[in-house]
Amino acid sequence: MKSNLIVQVEFGDTDPAQIVFYPHFFRWFDASAWHLFLKAGLTMNGLRDDFGLNGLPIVEANSKFISPVRFTETLEITSYVGTWNRKTFDVVHEVRKDGDLCAEGFERRVCAQMNDDGSMRAIEIPDDIRNRLSGEG
């Protein structure tokens, strides 16, 4: 399953060099991941109520910036799960401007449950979550 998010670059997204300040890509990656989760029917309330999860926290993130992005430009971010592990999965993000790849990145997310003492622990990814995000559920 893939999800697409359209982002309009605002002036406040840019730095003194008049290009997008890099942390905004990570904000957009997170928003695009949640659009993917919602498309798969995975809301925060549903993750808690149906799976006993406290969310899908990010434990690693990375990005590669290929070409500059500027104020007024429109971006399309395509997101999908690229890699599945036992307790983690990678959401891949491809950012295109006028159809050309201008940035790419990933977020490694973990299925997390809260312990009685308030700490969190990773659990094995439920099959239903895996199936939904793979477009099989």
C-alpha cells in the first residue's frame, strides 16, 4: 500500500539560503506516514483499543536531499512500508517536485506497549497491522 501527500512549501519552511530548512522534511515524513496509517485504517485510538499499542514511535530516521526545494513549490510525498522486521518496520518516503525525486528518507517505527511502571517496550508487529499496511487487510 502507498499513500501520497501533497505539500505546498511556505515561506516559513525556508532558511536564510531560501531553501527548505531540513527539519521540515522530517515533519512532512511524519505527516505522510500518518496518512498511510489512516489509509490502512490505523488510527491512534484504534492502535490503543484494538492492539494495546501506545503508538508507532520512531526509533531511527534518515534522509537524503537531492535537489533544493524553495518557497511556493509543490511537493508530492509517496510513503510506503519498505522493510518489515519482527518488531520494527521502515516507512520509506519519496519526495518529488515536478515529478523529479528531490529528497528521500525513511523512518524506522516500532510497535510499542506501555508497561505498568510507565516504561515502554517493543512488541512483535501484529499480523493485522502488517496485512493492512501491505494492502492485504
